[in-house]
Amino acid sequence: MIKSSMEFLDVLFPIKLGTLTYTFPEEFSHLAKPGMMVSAPLKKKTIKGIIMKRTSEGPSGEVRSIQKVHGDTPLLSTTMLHLLKWMSEYYLAEQGVVLKNMLPKEAFKKVRLRKTKILPHPPSLKGRFGDYLLNIKTDDRNVSRIIDSINKKDYGTFLFHAPSSAHEHALVVKILSGTRNSIILIPEVSQIDGLYTSLKNDFGERACCFHSGLSRGKRSEAIERILSGTSDIVLGTRSAIFAPLKNVSFIAVLHEHSSSYKQEDGFCFHARDVAVMRGYLEKATVLLSSATPSIESLYNCSAGKYTLLRTSMEGKQPRIRVIDMKHEKLLTPHLSKSVLDASVNCIKEGKKVMFVVNRRGYSTLLQCSECDYIEACPECNIPLVLHKQDSSLKCHYCGYSSDIPDNCRRCQSFNIELLGAGTQRIQENIEKLLGMKTIRVDSDAVRKKSEMEELLGATYRGDISIIIGTKLMTRRLGLESNSGFRRFSMAALLNTDLFFNLPDFRSPEKVYQEISSIIEKVDHRGQIFLQTRMPQSYLFKYIKQYDYISFFKEELSLRRPLNYPPYTRLILIKLLSKQDLSSELKTTAGTVPKNVEILGPFHSRNIRGKKEFRVLLKSSNRWELHAVAKKFIQKFKDSKDIKVKIDVDPITT
């Protein structure tokens, strides 16, 4: 038996488990601290884990001993251990799963630490991109308020409603000039280069990148530089929020509204919300910024949780024209004469034009003109997309595929029309009408990173005047170090209405944010065209006036009576199984308290042929919402044939 006077360690491994208890040899006593990495036996293997707690209470019976303690300082600080526990509780996930997401595989390998002299004061700001950012006028009051908060070493979250992405970057660069130990998040890897170049020029080795797009060697090097103190400015995507930086004083989340901050595969967490919690635990200042902040973040400002920062809109903005497709002269069912004429004028002046289509493929919808039936997936009941290259209709959700029918499956009419063109059809039409070559950027045309770089590089060449693409294009075209940050003189969103038709209460918000991202690619003297059959929508009124705050207020007025976030919270539960779980889910749902609303269960089929059941929980009481979610988890957790996935605060339902 283990003596009661012995001490024990609760060790957490990066697997789907909670902590396991071990003892340790006396020689490790001075090193066996929370946050240290250790090697310990697990079944028949020896694997590395993190000490969560040192305690005098252990289980009865034989307890195995750890075999080694790695390094002489904790890999995870006390703050990060608290963050791990909070994420486990809030996102309803095993602590081991959280640990696996917090630390990359490289962290569990040998890391060489080099003692490096830290600069006594940041070098002066310099560099072409840095100079460009410094020339952007930022409200000095905003800079001062944030720096004062940092110096007080007390938690506070600010939301900067920025005029543009460039203003977001400029504000961060000015704050960093007098700040140490900072984490800067950007939603897309492709958007990192420009800002990283500036930070590298301004701060030298103090700046480092940390994201999943790096090679293993580069990630190991980044961890080494952060732990050794060489780098105290960490720039990266959502995983950078877990960077092992000590004594964090400042965290910035740029383009905070971006859905890329939400991890939807595997362990579902939102890096923006984790950033706010890490700031709270670190007693650090958090800056969220966006030209179109999320409704939730703006609401938190009105509720007093965050402090709203604004600055005056500078200079001229592109003119926004709403094209009513019901009364406009159309050259094709999907392209108005006004849009094509404007693009011709731009091209004659040697300027570039961007056409944005919200769908890849040849067409979006196949609709019967007699009975209005739309060809849809028999499993998912969502529209099938026509792919011309293999003459097929495909479901982009579950992978279902079928031949193109000759007549309507409902009324047998042969009057079938193509509605809502996709990128392939738009490209074909424009090239035929204008007699010139275009470039198409979507996930069908771009399979490799090198192909994307080649296509986007072509936007600089003089021989290409038109680029056609999906949101993939607008996300990848970010601020770069080249001169001429807004490379297009005109942009047109050709099927704006498809955003509105998504089964998502956030659709108007996402439309506004998507249009805003397009605007940022267009010269201030240029034009934006929005083709729609719903020109009366309140969204167009506000976006033409560049009035996001009024749009926000109207959105709140529409969401409140429907009890949608930010007035409630959501948890989405997905269950994958070969069995039919409908009856069991309905039985469990019947035991739920009345103040938790249940939508579903909904049934579909995934690509691998398994049945997917979805249950959406909604309530204004977070504690009761979590309690109900735990009921569902408990009901199915012991079944080997059922995979349960929990998505707290889902951004897509």
C-alpha cells in the first residue's frame, strides 16, 4: 500500500482522458511542479504529459511512478492551466482533448532553450509597410487608452470599430512600439505576411510567427524562441492564442468577426472568446478590432462588458450601387448590362475588375419554370450544384451526385432553367461577351497552395484585367507589402440574394461583412455593384451609407423577439451513428426543462454514409443549457457505435 505521507501528481495527457495519478521519485521533488512536462507509463507505453496538480491525496492500491521530468521550467504557466480547465468546462470537452489542441505535437518533443539578451527598448519603427501603416491617422486617444490599460496591468477588453483593416494594423503597430509580451491574432494564414513583414522590420527577432501552416521545424523554433524570451511578439492564427508566452500584457484579435476563429473540426472552440478569457486570467489588455464587428461583440459593448473605440472615417469610400435585377436589362440571367458596361469602361482605362460569386460550380440552382421545384439533395434537402465538367449535379454538403435530369422530377415538365450562376458559368459568359481571358479562383480551380499563389499573383500582371471568384478569393487577397493596397477599380457581387437564402439567422450580418471585405479590395474612387432581387432590404440602405451601427441596432430589434443570440446562447449536438437515434433523442428531449428550447432532432447523412442527427439547444441561462447538453452526452457516451460532437456557441447551425 502507498503511504499516506507520500505526494502524488495528477498528470494530463493529450488524449481523450481526464487526469491520471502518479507518484514520483524523491530526486524529482524540486521539479515536479504544475505545468511541467513529464514522461509517464500509460498502459504499455511511455508518453509525455503535463502535471496539473501536486497533492498529498492519492488512490488506494499501487500507483505507478513518472519516469522523467523534462526541462527546468513549466511548459504551461498557472494561468494557462486555469485556461485549460475553463475551456474544458465551457466547451464540454475532456481536459486531455483541450491539451491536445493547446499544444502542438512539437511541444512534446525536445526543445532546446537558448538564453538570449532581450532588447532594453524597442527599436524605432521602420520599413515600407510599417511606414504606410504609420501614415494612417489613428486616434491618439484610442492608443493612449489602451496603453494606459496595459500599464495598469489589469484586465480590460476594448472593441475597435475600425474604418478598414489598414487602420486595425496601424493601431496595433503603434501600441506594440511601447509594449512587451503580446499576442496578435489574424484569421487567415494568407493575411499574415504583410503585417509580419512590418513587425519584423520594426522589432527584429522579437517578432515571430506561430500557426499551423508552419513546418514542424519552424513551429519548434517558434516555441523555442518564445520560451527563451527571444520573441515576445507572437503573430498567428487561432492556435497562437495558446502560445507559451509568459506574463502576457496585450492580446489583439484582428478582424474579430471572422468565422475562421471558430474551430469546427474536432474540438470546437472560438479563439476570440478564448483570447478574452486568457486576457482576464493574465490581467492583460485585450483589443478586438474589425470594420464590421460581430453583433455579439458590439452587444457586449452596450452591456458594459467591453469598451467601444471608434475613429472618424477618413476620405472617400467606393460608391455602392444596388442593381435591381427585376427591372434591369440583363445580358444573361445572372449579369446586368449596367455591371458589364461599367467593367468595360474600367478595362479600357487599364484597370482591374473583380466579380464575386457566392457559389462554385457551373450554376447554383436547377429550377422548374412550371412548378418552381428546385433540384435538391434527397438526403440533405439542399440545392444541388451543377458541375459542367462531368455533367453532374452534386451536393456540396454530403457528396451526393446524380446525372442532370431532362425533365422536372415533380411535374415532369421539360422547362428547366438554370438559376444563380456559379463561378464556371459566370466565367464562360463574361469571356464570351467581352472576348478576353479571365482568371477564376475557387476551390474547384485551386487544389494546391502553389496554384492559389500563382492565380493571385496573376492579379498583378497587366495582361489579366478580370478575376472571378468565391469568398476564397476575397479572404486570400489581403494587405501586402506591395504598393497599391486596393488593386481593383470595380467589384460586383453577382448573386447577393443567395446569402439571404441561407438557413441562418446571421445571414444579414454575414452579407454585410462579406460586402465589407470586397469593399476593402476596391480603390476609394471605384465602384461596388450589388445585384439583387430584394433591393428593399434594410441591409442595402445601411451599407450604401456605410452605417454599420444603425444596421447593428436594427439586427438587434429583429433578433430579440425571435430569442436569437446575443439574447440567448446555443449549443449544437451532433451524433453520428449507423442506428436510428430519433426515438432516444426525443425521449431525452422530453426531460428537458421548459426554459431550454430544443430544435430537432434533424437527420441527414454524411459523406461516409453514416446518419447524422442534430439537436440545437437554446436558452438565456448558460448553466441550465450546459446541464441539458450534459444529459445528452451522458446518454450516449458509453456507446461505441455513436460519436457525439458538442459545439458550444456554434456559428453555423
